[in-house]
Amino acid sequence: MGAYKTATLFTMAVPLLTLGIPITEVVTSIFRRTRKEMSPFHYDLGHIHYRLLEKGWSQRRIAILYYLVTTTLSAAGLYIAFGVR
């Protein structure tokens, strides 16, 4: 039974790491908004994307950063799921 749980955990690593940016954004948004005593569903400009825009990054540069981070996390998830045995 323990081997099946480990295999399931490794298989779950791929989608969780691939969705690393959106999951991180949602979790940090909920914490940020509740800390400010706002509704977690209320719109704000505290997302990473908006912060990078404020620092002068272009849309293209932000998209490339997101692509690189997502590709790296996906590769890590695939390595964990299929490369570690």
C-alpha cells in the first residue's frame, strides 16, 4: 500500500508544479486580501503581473518569465514523477 501512495504522490507532482504560478497567485491573493480585511473575492492589483508592470516590465517580458517558470516547474514535476526511482 505504501508504494501506491508514493506513486500517487509523484504523479500528482506534475500537475501541481505545472500550475505553480496560478496556485501561488490564488493562495497569496487570499492571504493578502484577508490580511487587509477585504473579501478574498475582491479585485486588487497585488498580483505578480501587475507588480512587474509597475516596475517597468513589458507584457512580453512578463509572459516570457511565466513561460520559463512554468516550463521549469513542469520539467521538475516530470523528473519527480518519472525520473526518480
